[in-house]
Amino acid sequence: MSGIVGLVAKKDCKENLFYATDYHSHLGTEYGGIAIYNGKRIHKKIHSISKAQFKSRFYEDIDFLNMSGNYGIGVISDRDTQPLIIRLKFGEYGICGTGFIENQNELAKRLINEGSAFSEISDSAVNQIELIAKLINKGKDLIDGIEYMFGQIQGSMSLLLLGREGVYAIRDKYGRTPLVLAEKNGDRIVVSETCAFKNLGFKIKKFLGPGEIILLNESGVKEIKKPGKVLQLCTFLFVYTGFPASEYEGRNVEEFREDSGRIIARRDKIKVDMVAGIADSGTAYAHGYSYESGIPVRIPLLKYTPGWARSYVPPSQDIRNLIALMKQITVESMIKGRRIVITEDSIVRGTQLKNYLLVKLWNAGAKELHVRPACPALMFPCKFLFSTRSLDELFARRILKQILGRQPKDIKPYLDPDSRQYKKMLAGMEKDLNITSLRYQRLEDMISATGLPRENLCTYCWTGVEKTV
């Protein structure tokens, strides 16, 4: 996913916009962009951040340093170049967003057949933000266009629109990605991640509801559209994607992870010498496991952070593998002869865990390795955010194909941790990973750790069930 920021300030918004955007760097590795309205026109700047950090790209950029204005938007993007400046029939707007449009090719083909032209093309696909803009332009007015867009896309999209009237903040129709409003001395900010404004002195005003639209400007905050009734927040934000200091619907990510670790330990009866979390996201689970079990936490795998992004985020498997190989360094004296519980946020593709992390621990002399992911086995490619795109990418599905020679016609027995089929799948996973044991967190335990009602959480990647009404 991507991270987006909208800011309205009494004075120049550039400095706070710059830092707030940078605090979303854990959400994307492809592009960083900022657009600012100076009272006459919108200026933008976009940089590739695939080989350099957002801060370093913008910090000495003369064009960016010369920008000024009271209204602005920023984005860290996992895929598309953004923000874009597009002239709609309602006026000129800077647009950025986070989400994934599953039917983007069909929509683009239809618009092209109707006479539309697309200027932003990457890897033979149209830019999702440009597609969104062209769909909005079909409306009678801006808000009608946004409603029309939501009715056309399959997937999810939260947006920020920057215009002369201020910054529009639009949360995804079913709230799969968050947007949060905060204020400081009359300045107002909307962000994907609450960690983005904590060091800037802003205080949370409200979590936008699903489909809610607000307009921020110097006059205040105007509610354009009330929130809908169906909330489907992405649960994977808690499990892995979100930054530990962030909150979603009032629930802190780090606390969720510690509580999950406690729950995992309660169900575990193995005897080991230590608990170790795969940094960074696995660490809090290890602490929770230790608090509950009394088994000490140690750090036999150290993450070398300078220059290396999160290994799950880059779109290329080769880059993900390189990051997994290079950034984790073993402490052999802590590992040799030890029985170790490894807490991990999830097992998505399984290649990094198997080929790089576990091999390092065995080579360092580990006696036993017990892996404890903090969520169930991922069974369905995400339809709503830019992450896994096919069944063959998923570790659990690959193992099932190895066992059965094909994908099962009925997946339900493999979702039930008490079933015979599930246990057979688990044994295949343990063999493939070459580990002593593997135990996934149960779905009901993961949900309870969020502290949120089950009906408000999207669990599609584990269950294959999509709730929209």
C-alpha cells in the first residue's frame, strides 16, 4: 500500500508536509511526491525512492525548496507515480491515493474506447491515480464524480484531492485503508498513519469513517459526506504493514502485537531456551510471548537498517530476496546449541524465511527452531491492496499444490486448524521449511487481539470472504 498526507496550514505548509510524508516511508519504496497550492497554481515534485530515501531526494531539491503555500498533499507510493496534477471539468486538482483497483485494465479499456487518453503508463498498465481522475471527471460535480468512481472500481481507494478550495480527504468506501484527522494551533492534517504527526505536535481529532469525505481549508473542516455503515479495515495493518506507533480505530499497533504474542504463548507448550523475533515487526510478538511464558527474549538475529527497506514492500522478488539476505546478521554465540521460538508477523511467500533466515540460524548451530507466525496461513491473494497477486505466490497454496498435485477444490478444511487436512498441510510446511515445528495464530485469536469487532475487519486473505453490505 501507499501512505498519503494532506495538510492545511495558516502559514507555509511545506516543512510539516515534508516530515509527515517521510514518516510514511515504511509503506512504499517506489516513488515519493509532494504537491503544494500557492494561491495561484499547484506545483508538484516526484522522485524515485527505489534506491535512495525520500528525505535525501527532497532535502536538497531546489525546486522543492522553492515551493510554498498553505495547502499541500504528499505521498509515499508503492507503485504509481503520484501525486498527479489533472485538470478536471470542475477545476485543476492535485491527486494522490492508496489502494488497488482490481479491474483497472477493464476500466481503462472502456475509457479508451469512449475516447479518453492516458498519459501515465508503467509496465503496460495505466496509472491508477490517472484512472481514478478520469472516472471522477464523469460526475456532474466533484462529489458526484467521487461517488461514481466508487461505484465503478473493484478493490479499494482512499484519496486526497488538492484544489483552490482546500484539501478533500476521501476514505475508501469500506474503510480498508485508514485516514485520520489531527489538528495543531489551527493547522489541520490528514494522514494514513498516526505516527506521521506525533513528533510534529498534532493531536488526533477523529478517525474518518468508511466512505467519509471532508474538506479542509483555512475556514475549518467541512463534512461533505457522512461515513457509511460497513467498515472493513485491513487486519494486515496490525499484523505487519503498520508502524508500531500508529493507531487504527483507536487501537495501537505495538499493543496488538504484544497481546498477540501473549495469546500465542498461551497455546504453546514447548520447552525452549529463548524467544526471538524477526526484526522489526516480529519483535513485539516475541516480547508478548516472553511476558506470558517467562521464556527470555534474546536477539540472535540483528537487523542492519541503513540503506535496506522492508523486504515485503518492493515489487521485485529478486530485490526482496537481496534485502532478506543482507539485512539480517546472526550472533552465532547466542544460537549454537539453543532451542529457539521464532516469532514472525506472517509467512507470505516463504522464500525469504526458508532460504535466508532459517538457513542462517541452522548454520549458526541452532538445536531446534519453532516458528510462530502471528496470523493464520495466507490463502487468498489480496484484492484490495497492492501486495500478493496470485495463488502461486502464497506459501500455503504452494505447499497444497505439492501435496495434492493441484489446488484443492474445497479449501474450507484447510482453513480449520482442527481438521485432518489442515494438520497434513502443516506437516508439509514444516518439512518444506526444514523446522522443528510450525504453529500459526488462529483467526479468532488474531481478531481478539485487535480489540475491534470482527465485522469491522477485512480478513479476506485468510478466509476468502468479502463483506460489502
